[in-house]
Amino acid sequence: MKPRNEQEPSPRPTETELDILRVLWENGDCTVREVHERLYAGNGAGYTTALKLMQIMHAKGLVERDDSQRAHVYRAAVSQQRTQKRFLAEMVTRLFNDSPSQLVLHALGDNPRASRAELKQIRELLNRIDAEKSGAEKPR
């Protein structure tokens, strides 16, 4: 499989395509049957549904396919981190008027489920950002 250039913009995945990408991100390379079993086996969706979705995703450049074996093996062509950043940037722009701080304030203020460990990570990040900004603002 030829690696995809992460600098090229890829189409925005649909919710269903995101489900398939999550399986590939969590499990690595998978056959259609493996994706089908993880996502659809319990709800009655057919194997051909998973196959068709993955063929469409391949055509869109969201997954890569190794067809050197009888069962084609698929892998995500877009990284989880890059996809998350893309969706987050769109959300900040569309819902929070280009204000990342408003997103964070809403997320933390309305979500008492943040664990102590998560809050500690957030504090560390804020301290690091603050230190970088303070260092950049000092005259030399």
C-alpha cells in the first residue's frame, strides 16, 4: 500500500465512516470481515454494507487497501489526530466564533465528568502555554 501524503486534504468523513476509521485506528489493519464483526454483527447489517462503505472510503482516500491477498486488508489513510484536529477546528469556527477558549470553557463548565487526572493534564498544558507566552513577551 502506498502511504498517503498527510498534507493533502482528505474528504471529511461521515459519521459512519468515522465509525469504521475508529475500528482501524484502534485495531490497525483489518479485513472487511473484521470491521463488519466489530461494528455491525449485532445489528443485522450485512457484510456487503461494510464492504461497500469501505470501497467508497477507499475511493475518497480515507482508507488504503492491500489487495495482494484474497481478503483485502484496509488501513486508515488519515490519522486519528489529524482527523480530530480537523473536526475540532471546524467546531471552533462554526460554533464558538473562532474562540478556542470558549470551547474549553463550555466543555469544562458543562462537563463535571472530567477526572482529576484530566484536570491535572489541562492545568499542566495551561501552565506550559503560559510559560511559553511569558518567555516570548520578555524583552531581550
